[in-house]
Amino acid sequence: MLMPRPKAVHVLVLIFIFLFCVASLRNRNSSFHESSEIPKENCTRSGWLKDSTAPETQDFGSEFVISFADIQKNYTWLYLPEIEEASQEKDILMIVASRTDSYARRNIMRQTWMNKSDSEIVANGRMKPLFLVGLTPGDYKMKKMVMQEAKLYGDIIVVDMNDTYEELTYKSLAILLYGVSKAPRYQMIGKIDEDVIFFPDKLTALYEQGIIDATPLCAYGYKIQAGARIFRDKNDRWYVPESSYSCSKFPEYVSGMLYMVTWEAAQQIIKSTKYRDFIQVEDVFLTGILAEDLGISVRNLPKFYKYPNDIDESKSVDIIAWHNDQKDIQYLNFFKKGLARYQNEKAGIAAMTTTSAQN
Ligand SMILES: *[C@@H]1O[C@H](CO)[C@@H](O)[C@H](O)[C@H]1NC(C)=O
Ligand SMILES: *[C@@H]1O[C@H](CO)[C@@H](O)[C@H](O)[C@H]1NC(C)=O
Ligand SMILES: *[C@@H]1O[C@H](CO)[C@@H](O)[C@H](O)[C@H]1NC(C)=O
Ligand SMILES: *[C@@H]1O[C@H](CO)[C@@H](O)[C@H](O)[C@H]1NC(C)=O
Ligand SMILES: *[C@@H]1O[C@H](CO)[C@@H](O)[C@H](O)[C@H]1NC(C)=O
């Protein structure tokens, strides 16, 4: 008979299952061992071109060059606001990366967190707020409007830069370069997007609590942990070519919604762009990849919210910065309401301490 007896079949099947289990356990063990033996990917200076002959990113006074190993672009400062020659060090130069035609939004910001009457930190000079606006060469009507606005308010840095997503890295570098070169008395240079509601007075407490300190090489903001996926598709907004950065995951970085880097860190970033090819994901590039190359530590700030849905407007959430999609009037109202609440709380605390001091 070709068929073995039933008992033998059972034995064979059992032996087969046993062997299979042992084999898979072994595999599990060996793959476990292999993965723990693979050294952690060292992404520091992955793609760093130490022999780059590109010029350094630098300011020539009325013109400047932003330079990567593979691309250099020359720009002109079309309008430079006057900033007081501070006799003593100031805390923060906060620059809004503003779209050329965001006239209304700029006015909302001038009426809210940038305004001396609503921001103590601005009133007492610890923070200087400015805008940076790019003007597409050749658009004369827009140029006239923006230049008039810049002269009227004296708070816009105007550069001849295209207002496109691809130029964001250049825009942020222009912000850092302006700080490094034109405002050396500021300890910190901040970049903020115009769709972020910001309560700058609440940063004072972070200084007092030592969350923001005098570490010279530091970047602060909403920290994203290392390990985010890298987009390798050319058509993606967040595309990073393998040749510019070959690591499999992003390093930690701070979100572009609002970050602050120390003057020293900004200077290091500016000096080092020539050693890397251009990457269009500005926050990851400047506060992640270059920060890691340069040993700049990346720190998280509390009460930062990255998504519109992070905040339930019916609740009184304590916010320092919230990236959202509110319209101008909503933005204004949200700020004024939040500010009133914050000032009430502060007044309450002050009253309580006075009472307890009297007792
Ligand atoms: C798997 O690894 C564990 C711990 O390292 C060990 O105790 C076990 O005997 C291994 N099993 C096999 C099938 O190698
Ligand atoms: C990673 O690579 C960089 C540049 O090659 C080197 O300076 C650094 O020491 C390396 N770090 C580790 C942890 O091996
Ligand atoms: C930028 O300007 C410098 C100095 O004027 C010049 O040597 C260089 O060729 C220019 N680069 C580009 C990309 O236009
Ligand atoms: C700042 O706020 C004051 C008081 O609300 C207002 O009168 C002024 O117009 C604001 N400044 C700007 C530039 O909007
Ligand atoms: C800006 O855009 C125009 C038109 O698309 C292009 O010709 C020009 O080279 C761009 N300028 C920069 C600095 O990228």
C-alpha cells in the first residue's frame, strides 16, 4: 500500500510541526540578534560635502548670497527696517515668514502679538518682531504696494525672492542671515509662520523656569522625534533626494511653525549650508539635519500646538503657539480672548501674592 498507516501519518505530521517550530524560533532569534547587532545608523554628516568649493552663505551689505554645495542664489535686501543699535543684549528677534500678498494678515499681527499694547515682551524691548517678505522680480504693482507698506510701518525686511514653497528654505536662511548679520545683539533668532497664533509674553515664564537657557547651541520649538519617514518621490512637497541625505529616517527637528535658534546656532547654520546640497524641507533641513551635523541641541517647548484640531476652542487651553487655519477676524478674536484670560490669571496671582505678603 502506498498509504502509510494512520499512526505513522500522525507521527510524521507531529515531527514536521516540531521541526517547523524550532526552525521558526531559530529564525526569530537570529533575526532578533541580527537587528540588535546592526549598529545604529549614524546620520551625522551623511551627505556632508567637506570638499565643497561653493562660497559661504553671506551678507554683503545690500546684497547677499545663499549658497549650497549644488546651488547658489544672489539676492538683494530691497528694504531694511531700522533696528535700534541695542546697547545691551536683547532676547529675541522674531521674524514672520510672510507671503507677499498677506496684507490683511500682517495688519492682524500688528494688532495682536506684535503690538506693544498687547505684548509686554515687545513693549519692554526684549522681543523685536519683524516680517520678511519676498518680492517676485518683475511684479511692479506688488512691489509698489509692499514697499509702501514697509516704509509706513518700518517692520518688513523685503527681499527679491520668489514666494513659492521651494523658496522656503531660502526664506528661512534669509531670516537667520539677517539676524546674524544685521542684529548681532539678539541672543535668539526666531522664525514664525503667519498662520500661528502666538502669545509671546508666555515665553517669559519659560526663561524664568530655565526651560529656555543660555546654552549657546540650541534650537527651541515644537519638537518632532527622530524617525519620521523621508519622502523619496520627486513630486512630493517634502521630497529629499537620497544623494542629499541618505539616512532612512529624519533626525529630530523642530516644526517650522515657530522655532527659535540661538544667535550662535544661526551663525553655524549659515556657515555650513555650503557643505550640503539643497533640501527643500526647510524645518527638517535647518533644525534637524544641519543641527545634528553641528551638534545643536533640539529642545521642545511646552504649550505649542501643531494642528488646528489640537485645540478645542470651547475650552480654555493654555497656549503659547498654535498653528491653525483661522481667518483674520477669528485670529484676532481668539488672540484677544486668550490674552484677556492670561492677563486676568496674572492679575489674580499678583493679587494673591500681595495678600499673602501682607498677612
Ligand atoms: C532564543 O534566545 C533565547 C534568549 O536569547 C534562548 O534562551 C533560547 O534558547 C533561544 N532559542 C532558540 C531556539 O535558539
Ligand atoms: C558619526 O559620523 C560622524 C561623521 O563621520 C563622526 O564625526 C561621529 O563621531 C560619528 N558618530 C558616532 C556615534 O559614531
Ligand atoms: C552672485 O554674485 C557674485 C558677486 O557679485 C558673483 O560672483 C556670482 O557669480 C553671483 N552668483 C550667481 C549664482 O549669480
Ligand atoms: C496697536 O494697538 C493699538 C491699540 O489697540 C492700536 O491703536 C494701533 O493701531 C496698533 N498698531 C498697529 C500698527 O496696528
Ligand atoms: C523666480 O521665478 C522666476 C520665474 O519663475 C524665475 O525665472 C527666477 O529664476 C526665480 N528666481 C529665483 C531667485 O529662484
